[in-house]
Amino acid sequence: MSVPFPPQTDSGLRDFAANLAAKASLSDGLSPGQQLELSAANSAYAAALATATAPATRTRPTILAKDAARKTLLSVVRKVARIINANPAVTNERRAELGLTVRKTPAPIPPPSAILTVDVVSVSGSTFRVRLHGEPVRTAKPDGVAGAQIFSFTGETAPSDLTLWRQTDPTTRTEAYVTVDDAAPGALVWLVARWFNAKMEFGPLSEPVSARVQWAVGNSSPQALRLAEAA
């Protein structure tokens, strides 16, 4: 198991740097000069630490010398770590061997598998307010879902061919508004939707739902301003 980088204690840094200096190689992306610089900084710090911690030589000047050597070694170690981590050929197993922080590999996010349900909450003219949810009903999107894609179709029968539907702009909210500008009052509008993940991979389509376009505000029709009935 790799230690925290960089180690906080003097002895931890000494052991970490000794391992790194002994194992880091040209194949990790270091030049011979960088290897030599790391080895020299490691040796200087180890010697200064031994002098500063031995009872017979532990003095204010030797402690200051140790602190200066530690600062130099940390600078070199950080530079070497950046070089190694930037090398695409270095694996996480190799990083662990060198004592460097092992990078977490994010788990792939699969396409959504949850089926989306569309509820028509209200209708105002040709604008449909819809709520998108899975099962059981909740306001949050399912895990791994970034948003939803909604489609509309105007006609008495919902087609099975998705290319005949009109696609709306993707939404990241669980409540959305769909406006069908070319639908006449009383026209039947169908809506379907599907979840998508961050890579724009889509889940299965919802079951179609429908509602009728309302008459405009002020129209004498008794159907004005009420929620259109589903077919």
C-alpha cells in the first residue's frame, strides 16, 4: 500500500525517498540527471536527519540543516512524481511499487436501464408541463442519469417509428415544458422520453402519453384553460 504523498514525518519522507531513489528508472520517464539529482537529495537528507536526531549531535544548527535538506528533497520528489505520473506507460501497479499515489480509475457509467415515466401536469395553450420520473416516483434522477430527452408527435395515433417524432432540447431537470407551436387547438399531442447519461447514451423509451392542445386564453370555448383530456 502506498503512503500518503508526500509523507508528513521526517522518517516517513526518508523511507519514501530511499525507495523512490532506489527504484525509479529511465523507463519511468526520468533522465539520468534527474535520477542523480534524486539520489543526491535523498542521501543529503538521510545524513542530515541522522545528525539532527542523534543525541550527541542534535543541536539547533543541525536541525536547521535537516529542515533545509528536507525542503530540497521535497522539491525534487514532487518534480520526479510529476514526471512519472505524466508518463502514460506507468501503470498503477508501478506507482504503488514506487510509493506514489495510485490513481483511481472511475468505473464506467453504463447507459441508463431505468424506464422513464412521463406525467402531463398541466397544459397552457400548446405548452405542456411534464414531470419525468422513474419507479417508484421520486424527484431525483436515477443514479448515473444526467438528464432526459423528450419527443413530441401531433396526431391521433402515436407512431412506432421514432424518426417521425419531433425531438426537443435535452433537459437536466425532472420537470420540463414542451411547446408544440404548429399544433392547432384541440389537436392531440403525444409525448415520450428517455434518460441519458453523461456520455449521451440513451435508455429505453417511455410509454407514450397524450393530451390535447388548449384553446387560447379568452376563447369562449368551455375547454379553454383546463387540462386537456388524454385520448
